[in-house]
Amino acid sequence: MKFFHRYSSTIHGNYRRAYLRSGLLTGVLLFLYVLVRYLLGIPAPAPESYATDGILLAAVFLLTMLYRNSLEGKRATLKELMLFGMGTALVASVLYGLLIWALGLAVPAQAALFTTTVTGQETSAADPQIHYWAAWWGIFAALKLLLIGCFGAFIAAVFLRNEKSPTRSELKNTNS
């Protein structure tokens, strides 16, 4: 456990409030992709796709960059950017999962299309179990996007950090 307490990092901004806002924005953007496709008559065949992955990764990277640039002196550590990015991904994926679940309940044909496409089982909107499938697709999409978003947060934090945290041994040497 000594390894984990080796670094002393400074948090420069209010990353919690920032990731709540950014996560809500990203979750709504992800859902708008599925909703607009449905409204255009070209429903999304699955609750997650390369398009949703790309939207999430781009949003996490861009919003992390905006967060870093909003800080005083534009200084940010890896830890702070990781916390911001992972928080953004968590909020976005939970919101997206809940909205996909609500869409599946409101439009059973969309949940049936998800089920047919992903599982290969022919399912109709009249299936009495379709509301269970709607919940499953919400959970499935949320978990998958959470994993992809955390990976994107790590990549963004590595590329966008511009301050290195000193180790505790370095701090002791400067105090002596």
C-alpha cells in the first residue's frame, strides 16, 4: 500500500461539478444520436455501436481539454484529469442507460430491434417480455460505455496532463 501513498497531488479545480455537467451533456448527446436515428426512420440496430463509442471518446477528450483550459494557469495533474474523465464517463453512461431503457419502454419496436440484432433471436414488439429486454439493453449499454469512457479518460489524462505530482520523498528532501 505504500506505493499508493507515494505521490502528493494538488487538485486545481472543482472537478466534481465539472464532471456532472459534462456527463449530463455527453449522455444527452449519446441519446440524441439514437433518438434522431429513430425519428428519421433509420433506427439504431444496437444500443451501442462504433458511432456511440466515437461520440463518447470524442466528448471525453474534448471536455477534458476544456476543463484543463478552464483551470487557473491551465495546470492539471494526471489524477485530476482521470477523476474528471472517469466521472464524466460514469454520469454519461448511467444517463444514457436510463434513457435507452425509457426509450425501450416507450417504443417497444426499438427494444425488439435491439434484441433481434444483437442476440439473433427474432423478437416482436408484442412480446410480453419486451420490457425486460428494454432494461437489459439499458444496463448493457451503460456498462459497455462506462468501460470505453474510462479508457478514453485515461488516454485523455495522459495526453493532456501538464503538471507532474512530486513524490513524498522529494517533498521530504525539500523540507529538510
